[in-house]
Amino acid sequence: MMPEFKSVNEFRLNGGKYFVPSVSIDCVIFGFHDNQLKVLLLKVVNYHGWGLPAGFIYKEEDIDAAAQRILQERTGLHDIFLQQFYIFGNANRCDNNITKIAFDNLQIKAKPNNWLLQRFLTVGYYALVDFKTVNASHDIFSEEFEWHDIDCLPTMAMDHGQIVQQALLTLRTHLRYEPVGYNLLPEKFTMPELQKLYETILGKKLDRRNFQRKMLSYDILKRLKQRREGVAHKAPYLYSFDLKKYSTALKDGFQSAW
């Protein structure tokens, strides 16, 4: 359990007693909505700019457990696909330190050795979530949450824009060897909807016949008896993921890449 801090500034001043020094976690949370790949961003208290959902690691906490906790605190979701993808450690990444800016805005004089004013390495994780099930809530650290299109991101704090781009590059690489779609698509979906998801992530068009043949060859889809209703042309069949085979492919990878 996180200690009860009365304010975000109390956390900034005293949190170093509880967390691993100089290491943070930044989560790139991807969702898919209206045929757009989106990223969940928050507006940081007393900073007035956008940043990634982030947090710190308790001194007795495993790093993957910390990432899952941070994701749950930010979205309310449990058991979500979460992938560690990169460590960001440029020497100047903390030059525009969010806490320093917040302290300056509030005219708070913190000691130079304050734990949040030091250089931090951050471990990047990306998560794939169902856009409709995310129930992001405000806390003492954030003023608001918003989904932003991957191609139309605002200026972000520190190196968070670079972190998003590295997460997208990693997701595109993983897409060639691992299944993607569960958590990003509804439980039942059509083959064109799955193809549109892949095209949006990859940023390019895919051949319809080749895509369908390739996806079916992975044996992770179940074609249902129902068809998509209310479409202008011939109603396509609905599919769902075979979760057992999907989990195996996620663990072992595909036999052949794209």
C-alpha cells in the first residue's frame, strides 16, 4: 500500500523514504478507437503540461509488479498485457524536471538533494488496453486524463515524446512475431477490423488476401457463426481470439514472421 500523502508536494518532499532512488517507470498505454491508435496522457499537477502515466518502485517491490500497480492505479484495469521495452537514461533527460518546474511555480524551496530533483533512469513499459474499459481517475498527481491520437500528440514533459515513439517502434517490431489484438479489439470482430488495427499500428496498407491467409495460418482465431450486421456490403463473419492459443503464441512467438 502506498503511504498516505496529504498532497502531491508532500509526496515530492518526503517520498524518497519509500521508493528506490533514481529509477522511475513510464507507461505508454495504447488503445484503439475509431480506427485510430491512441495514447493515454495525463496533465501533471502544478506543471500544466502533458506526460505519460508514471510512478516509482517501492524499495521491497519487484519492478514488473510496480509497473502493473501503476497501470492499475491509472486505468483501473487488472491483468493487462504489459511489456518492458527500453531504459531511458540520457544524461540530460531530467534537465526539464517536472518536479523542479512545479516547485518553481509554487515558490517551494526544496533542498538540492531532494530525491525527485536528482537524475533519473526510467524503465519504459507499454500496455495494450481496451479503450472502452479504461476508467482513468484523477488523483493527487494529475489534473486530467485524455486519449490522444498517435499522429497528433501534444508537446510532452521531458523525453516522454521520445518514449512514446520508442514504444510504437517496439510494438511494430513485436507485431511481426507476436499476436496483437486482444485488449485492443472488442471480443468479437471482423477480419477487416483486425486488418485495420494492424495497418494503423504499422502505418501502411496490407494486402487483404495475404493478411487473412497469414492470420488464419497462425491458428489463434475462431470464426463464429454470426456475421457483422448493419454493413453496406456483404456481411463479414465475426471472429474471436482463441485465448489459450493466443497466450501460447504470445509466450513462444509465431513460427514465421510477417
